[in-house]
Amino acid sequence: MRKKNIGKLIRATAVILISCCMSCAKTDIEEDYGDGYSLINVGDKLPSFSVVDNFGNAYSDKTINGNVSMIVFFNTSCGDCQKELPIINDVYIKFSNRKDFKLVAISREQDKISVDNYWTDKSFSLPFCAQKDRTVYDKFAIQTIPRIYISNKNNIVSFKYDDEAMPDTLQLATAIRSLY
């Protein structure tokens, strides 16, 4: 009888210990990526990347260095992106006269014709960089759009937004102004 009780006690202790460890531990993805999907987080340096916008202007981590920058990832068929893109366009208009501000809007898995048609339909003025694949996006995150990264003049990410809590124009403008 005593051996039976000791066995039950050991099993119960093991179950309690395992439960405690599981409830306190973050998942591997949360531990590695912060929000669960980001490869780049606040405090990180922007990764090496290079894109060309619809007007032929080249942007890279090197060309935006020395500027406050906002990098946006989107796809025009994404509902959350459709809600956020007018806000991004407003921010672009608000800061387009600043020589030391760069806004780089990068499509994820969407060609130039599709994005251009959407831009025309919505009367957007901000430039976009069409990417048919995930090459650039995969340097920043493993999933979810829209994504916004605002970096300081040293290419250090100071603000990051994903589809969980997208900012409005005032929040974005305030974040950008705080870096000057």
C-alpha cells in the first residue's frame, strides 16, 4: 500500500511540475520573434534589403540610412491592408515635403500591375515597390500583413506595428515626429 501511495505522489508531483513549466514558458516562436512572427523588432537594426519603386527610385537599407524611415508591407487583397493603406497614404502626403523622411511601401507577393490598378482606383499618391515574392518580406517577418516598421536615422527600429493593433494617422505622425 505504501509503495502505491509513493508512486501516486511521484506522478502527481511530476504532473504539477510539468504543468507549472508549461504555463510559464513562452512558445519558441514568441521567444524568437517577439510578437510571434517578427524577425525584426524594436531596437533591432533594419536588415539588408533593396527594392525599386514604381517610379524607378531605388531604396535599400543603405539609401535610407540617415533618414527617418517607415517601411510598410502590404497586399491589396488583404482586408486589414485595405483599411490601413489610406492611412499610410495620408502619412506619406503629410511628410512628403521632408527630405529626411523615406516611406517605402512594399507589396508581398503581388505584381506591379495589380498594385498599380489598386493605387489608381484609390487615388493613392505614395510610391510602392511591387514584389512578386516574399524575398524582402522574409527578412522582416514570417507571416501577417500589414506590417509597419519606423526606424530612426541610424536604421534602428523605434516603432513596429502589425495586424493586431494598427495605428491611425495621428499615432504614425507622432511616432515619426518623435524621431526628429
